[in-house]
Amino acid sequence: MNETTPPSTSLHVAIIMDGNGRWASSRNLPRTMGHRAGIEAVRRTIKAARELAVTHLTLYSFSSENWSRPLTEIEELMGLLRYYLRSELASLHKENIRVKIIGERKKLPNDIIDLINHAEELTQDNKALTLILALSYGGRQEITLAARGLAKAVERGQLQADAIDEHVMQSFLFTGGLPDPDLVIRTSGEKRISNFLLWQSAYAEFVFLDVLWPDFSAPHLAEAIAEFQRRERRYGATVGRV
């Protein structure tokens, strides 16, 4: 079996940011207040990621399943996304952070697509950290779209079917050109991956934390990375075992 080890110089942390609604409910606040508090946690996490030498940070911001939520909540989330992209972009750029968006962006409002395109273009050469926001994202949908793209490439004669391997497949994913996550963190105590980076997380380590996302802070990220560093990653091999 052929296994691929990610570059040792890269540390890619992906986070399923869960618990905004429960955080708000526990305080008798509307769910929207939980989402707003979650933005502050995003700011803290980006700052901490830079300090902890994380090279890539992926945040599961809005899933493809989230489109089934009540319209008022979707509108609030889109409003917060607009606010974040407009208010934080200058700071992210100043901090030498590259912004990358993954997901089915055509489902997003046109003005948000424009903001995304501008953010990616402005920050494309930044090197300190790559911030990847998963918006309108679903792992199964991503793999389905990649398979469709491969089929069309074969139909057009641009690709031979026998030439399709893991690396070619990966190039058709939203994350083409990005390293796979080394560590996936989920907050709120839930222990599932919820259609997040299904292909890319094949050999990632998982850490599940009981903290709700709005309460997530630098010590939580440091704790998760320390746990990751204590683990022995074997990529399907039997290194260190008799």
C-alpha cells in the first residue's frame, strides 16, 4: 500500500467550530449571539495559530447542510460573513496571512463571492499563515464534483482514465495544491466529522474538546497541538510495533 507523508515543515490544523447555538442557549440568548461570539473565537484562534507555528488553518465556517437552517439564521450568518471579510481583511493582509476559500461558492450571494475573490487576490502572496475558510462546503459534495470534473476531462480527451490516481484526484478537489490536515479539532464535545474534509483527513489525528466554540482560546489550541505531538503517526505502517 502506497502511503504519503506530509511535509514535516507544515502544520495544518483544521477545526470544526461547533457549539455556538448551545453557548447562546445556555445564556438565554438568541442563537445569533452565539455566532457573533464565535467570530471573536476565530480572531483568537488565528492569532494563536501564528504564535504556535501553524502554517495552515482551516475553519469549517458554513457547511452545505447549513443551507437547510431557518432563513433568518442563514441571513444572519451571511451578514456576519460579510462583516468578517470587510472588517478583517486589512488586518489579515497586514499580518501576512493568505486567505483561501473552499466550497461551492456559486451558492453564496454575489456580493460575498466578490468579497471572497478580492480577499484571495489581495493576499495570494502572503506567507505567514494560510487561512482556509470552508464555506458552503461538504466533503461528499466535494468528492462528487471532483469525480464529475475528472469525467469531463476524460470526455474531452484531456486526461486518460488510466492516468487517474490519488494525486490527480486530489488536484480536482477544492483543496488542490494545499497540504492535507495533520490535526482535526472538533469543539463542543461531539465526536464526529460531519462531512468535513473526508478525503483529506484520511491520516489526520483527531482531538475532540468539550469546550463550546465561543469559549475556545489559545490554551485550547495549544493543548490540542501538544496532544497531537505526543502521538505516533504511522500512516498505515507498523513503525515502533512488534
